[in-house]
Amino acid sequence: MSRKYFSLLFLFISISIFSQTKLNEKNLDKQLLKLQETTQTVGFSVAIVKDNQVIYSKGFGYRDAEQKLKANENTLYPIGSTSKAFTTALLGIMEEEKGLKFTDSPIKYLPELKFYNDELNNKITILDMISHRTGLPRHDFSWYLFPIENKDSLLSRVKYHEPFTGIREKWHYNNFMYLAQGLITEKLTGKSWEDNIRERFFKPLNMSTSNLSIEELKKQSNISKGYSLENFETNEAIPYYDIAAISPAGSINSSVKEMANWLKIWLNEGKLNEVQVLPKRYVEKAINPLMLVGNGIADKQFPNQHLNSYGYAWFVSSYKGHYRVEHGGNIDGFSANVSFFPTDKIGIVVLTNQDGSALPTLVRNAISDEVLNLEKTDWVAYYDKLIAPLKKQIKDKKEKEAESKVNHTTPTHNITEYTGKYNHKGYGTFQIEVKNDSLWANFTREKVYLKHTHYDVFKGFALKGNKVSSDEVGSNFNFQTNDLGDIESVKLNIETTLDPIIFKRSPLEVAVSTEKLNKYVGSYLLSGVELKISIKNDNLKLFVPGQPEYTLIPIKENEFSIKGLSGYKAVFEEKDNKLNVVLHQPNGVFTAVKQ
């Protein structure tokens, strides 16, 4: 081949590639505005990267609809789970610098980490956590409804998270496994996950306004508010959700301009401007499929997407014959999608201020069709067809629930009998109280109004502002009784792959004066056996020969529950001028007389 011919061929290839990615911005703007209108999105921002250059970057609509503040390429949004690739990338650096192996057990680095059973403890690897194949379901309400600030304390809940299938048998998303990855990086570096992200990525990638908490986000000026589209009708501004300790799974806030630099290193073997930010070997491995998601066959919802798999915090699939790597993100008020085509050297980031939104996916696909010169899909028509059955589902669900209700029933107990603290070790504690003759469940992050449905079943409705929302919280509150007929627990169907999660009830304590407690102190005779009641550390104690000492918890006047025992209580009563203690337990009721 002559040098002249080779030069002409190279020129032709270069022109061909350039023509494929030269955008008709006016036409693309028109498409994206139409998608914004169709999805009723308040605002969004988008950037497109080709090789090492940003070829398109702008905002649409408002970052603050109330103040009419427009979104642009510098507007900051919470990016949700698209943060995960940052966390696992830290492990990729640790693999090269600290000798970490992805085939290692996470317990090697986190000895305090305990799973539900010995099989999980012995077999789960870091790679299993990365690729969502541990056998654990999401258990998301554990961190979402019961957030805490301490990562180690949150991780300790995993011990009580039941699996739904065997290790490596099925793909199932789990945010706690990314919390664990973040903690591994902390142990290996002696620095917080947050500091590692800043030093390893934000600084070398010039992501100067990107940050890692809602507190930091609010200090910036060009930030977006979050919105929720209620029943496909109206957008309502909603508060930011601070995900606190689960941060390695999704706490980054960024702009499309700065996320474009993140995409550049994935398109350029881990480099930005010749600076090696990520190991080349890690980049190559991370975008390979590890675990099949579903059966890999295209379905009606995504007919152009094949072999959907998961790699190192990235979904991997074929889109209209092109190798695509991507991840979405969702958190209250916001949705995101970050994607790239490694062989085509194209990257796309879409950030929007609508939660649970289809817009990032639609915009990504419309851009992909445009820049890759693919057969065009009418994504507006696609969306309209997609949401029609969803709107019908909302209507049908309400009608079905009305039909399933058993009318003319009442709760089995006075509503005060449902009050108490309800706990599950893998989730946390919430309290039920009576306010204005109504039951309320108080979770760490929200209050829920409980409306009676039938028998001991109540529906929950979240409090938004000062009003009770018409939206249900996603689970009935199904109260259960013990052998004594007392309310013992409540079942919440908050993990769909498992049986309802059972929260055990502890009655609310009532104040009892020391003077009155002293009245109960003494020896009591029960069928020739002497029981002793005393006061220790301001608590009433019950001693039965041959048994451990029990703590009595005051729950009503003269009535005490026995700490740690379900279906047991002690009731003090006067009879024939003598003080008796009546012990209620599953096998009967026994009276002991004070001596």
C-alpha cells in the first residue's frame, strides 16, 4: 500500500468518524425539549463527550421552577447510584497499590462484617459484592427509613438481612455491599471514603464544585431543587434526602460539565490529559460483564438492548449493535444516567431534577441514535406507550384495594394498645403513638399516618409538609398478637423477595415514682416458691429461684412487661388487704401473695 493511498484512507476514516459525531444541535435541542415536555420534567442538563472532547453541553428548563432559575451545564444535582462506579474504582486503585484482591473475602479487611449465616460469611467475595450476586435482596428500607451517620453501625445491620437465594445464583441489587466497599477503602488508606473520593477523583479530574453531602451541596450557588411528579399530573418540590452513612452507594453531587471529565478517563484508558487517574488494567476489566441481569434477552420494554449484564459498578449491554456501558441513579427528587460506548469513544451524562424519571434513559437513547448514526426510534411515542399501562395500574390498584377491604370491621384493641417502640435488628426502631385520636408511625426520616383498613391491618400515608399525602407508603401495617392477646409485633412488606419483615413491639414505658416502686418491693409466695422483688438502678427487678433476674418495665398503672420475654407480664393488685403480683405467661396465669 502506497504512503499516499494510506494517507487518503486515514483522511477518509477521520472524516467519516467526524461526520458521525458532528451534531445537528438545533435538531437535537428540539428532540430533547420535546422529551422534557412529554415527561413533564422541570429541568435537566446533558453533556456529550467524544474521545477527549466535550462536543455538547447545556441545560434545559429550570433548576428552580419557583424562582425561574434556569439549569445549565454547571448546575449541581445529586447523581445517586452513578456514584457507585467511583467507589469500586477506589478498589481498583487499592488493587494496584495495596495488594487487594477482588477474590478476597471482604471479612479479611472488615472483620466486624457479619452476614446472615456461616455460608455467606465463608463464601462471599469482594467481587460478589461488586456484581450484586451475594444472594441478598435490596433491604433498602433499612437505610432509607432508618438512616444513621455512622457507617460501621449501619453495616452491622447486614448480619440480620436475610438472603433470598444462593450466592452467585441470581443478580440482585444491594446498596449495603457498596457501603462495605467504601469501608474497605477506609481501612486500607486510613482515610474516610469521602477524602479518598476528593483526593483520587475530584482533584485530578478538576471536579471542583462536586461534593459528597447535602450539607456541602447547599453551600453552592448553582444547585437544583428536587421535584416529584405526582400521579403523572403535577410536579411538587420535595426536600433533599441526605443518605448519610450509605454514602459510598450514592452520595455524590455533580454537574454534567464535571461528570464529563469522569467519562473522559473511561474513554481514554484511565487518563485525563496524560495523567493516569485509574489503572488501565482496571478500566479494561471493569467494563466486562460479570453477572447476567435477568436472562439477557431483549424484552418489550427495551427491545434494542441485549445481553444486559453487570460489571464493576456498570451495566453492560448491546444497544442496537453497539457495546454500551452505563449506570442510572435515583434519589428523592433526582434521576441520572451516565453512559459510554467504549469502542465508539462516545460518552453521555444526563442529570435531571425529577425522581424516578424516564427522561435520562430517553435522552441518552435519543443522543445515542443521533451521534452513532443509528436508525432513529421515536422516543416520545415510546414513552407515551410505556406510561399508558402505568397510569392504568394506579387507577386499578385503588379500585382493587377498595374491593379487597373487609367492611364493618374494627381493630381488636383500643388504639392506645398499638402504641410502642417497634424494632428489627436489621432495620431499626420506629415508634407508634396516638395523636388526636389517630395512630402515627414515627420513623427516623418521616411520619406516617395509619388509617384502619380492617381487623388489625392499617394503611400508611406519609406526611408531606403539614398534610397527609394520598400516596401510600408501600406496605400495610399488619399487627400481630401474642398468647395473651396483647399486640406483640407488626409485619411490614418492605422487602418483596421475602416474607414480611417483623418488627417486635416494646410497650412505651410510663413514669412510676420511687415511692410507688417501693410499695412493690418484698417477698411473694407462689405455691411454696418464694419470689423476690427489689429495686436496682431505679428499675424493678423480679427474682425467681433457679432463673436469671428479670427487669420489669412499667407500661400501665400497676402493670409491667418483663424485659426480653414476649407474652409475659406482671400485674400488681390488692385483694383482701394484701398485695398480690399476678404473673401472666403463655402457659397460664399465676398469683403470688406478698408476705
